[in-house]
Amino acid sequence: MASATSKSYFWKGFRDGSPFVFVAIPFGTLFGVFATEAGLNIVQTMAFSATVFAGAAQFTALQLLQDNTPTIIILISALAVNLRVAMYSASLTPYLGAAPLWQRACAAYLIVDQSYACSVVRFEKEPDMSVPQRMAYFVGSVTPITPLWLLATYLGAVLGTQIPDSWALDFALPITFLSMIGPMMRTLAHVVAALVAIVVALLTVGVPFNLGLLIAGAAGMIAGAQAELQLERKRT
């Protein structure tokens, strides 16, 4: 009975996560195209997507690779972009922390925006779920996304090798970042963080190895946090 119940939660997660394939497919394809345009072969591109499995971090690392940035700076920058996943992990720990180590290791790899959002909502709505049920739901929510992300990356990489250099797709990378950032501007604190990060990035554009990106990101996070504190004080 417990196994059957876990299976039912897996399929609930699968259904809840399925709409996100409409985001995963175009972004995976776009990454595959850009990666081959940047000089990576298909094997390297696929390994990149399979090991990193984080769209924003992958695009960031790819941009820095094109700028011949040192590897250590690329790694630090990608980790900085993906810091939100650490917060996701901390938020999920009360729900999944009692699972076996190997399951938690798999869950850590599979934490993305979509699996986190689906799971937290479900776990809060159904606090009586057992740990196996929660883990089944979490894995189900990311199951439709993972294979399609990799397939889309492959198709994009194959397509990228067919695109003439005269098409100059480089301009699409910053546009992609803008399209990802736009929907995130939901509160005044988000807007403050973005504006401060933009201003600091422009002021630090001359810093070697694109370290201005990290400085701007830190400044934006500090400014956003302070804005959130100020707003909270006004509300109370």
C-alpha cells in the first residue's frame, strides 16, 4: 500500500511538473545552439547540460567562456548565479532531510526552479505526507523536464552546427538573460536589486576577468535585502 501511494504521488508530481516542459524545451534548444556557436562540440555541450543542469548558470558560464575568462572565475560566477539553489535546498531539508543519503544526493542534483516550486507548494498543502511520498512527488515533478532538457540541448547543438556564421546569433544571449530576468521583477525589492546590480556592473566594467559581475551581483543582493527590510519595517 505504501509503495502504491508513493507511485500515486510520483504521478501527481509528474502532472504538476509537465507544463514546465514549455520552458525547458526552448531554453535547452537555445543553449545547445549557443554552445556550438561558442565552439563546443556536441559531446562537450551534452556533458555541460548533464553535469550542470542549471540553465542560468550554463548561460553565464558560456558567456564567460566566450570572453576567455579564467576557469576559476567561470566556476565562481556560475556558483554565484546558482546560489538560490542552496536556499531551495535549505527550504526542502525539513521535508526531505530524513530520506536515505542516496535519495538526497539525487534530489540535490534534480533541484531546479520548477521542482522546488511544485514541491514546496504540495508539501505545505499536505503536511501529513510521508518522506517516501514527498520524495516520490519531488522526483515526479522533475521527471518530465530532465530528459526533454537534454534532448532539447542535443537538438540545439545539432541545429547550431548548421547555422551560418553570418547569422550572428551572439546578440540573442543578452536578450535571453533579459527574458529570464523580466518575470522575476515581482516586488520593489527585486527592482531595487536589479537596478543596483546594473549600475554597479556598469561602474565595474573595467575590472579584470569579468569580476565586475560578481561585485554587481553581491551589491544587488545586499541592496535587495535592505529594501526588503525597510518595506517589512514599514508594514509592521
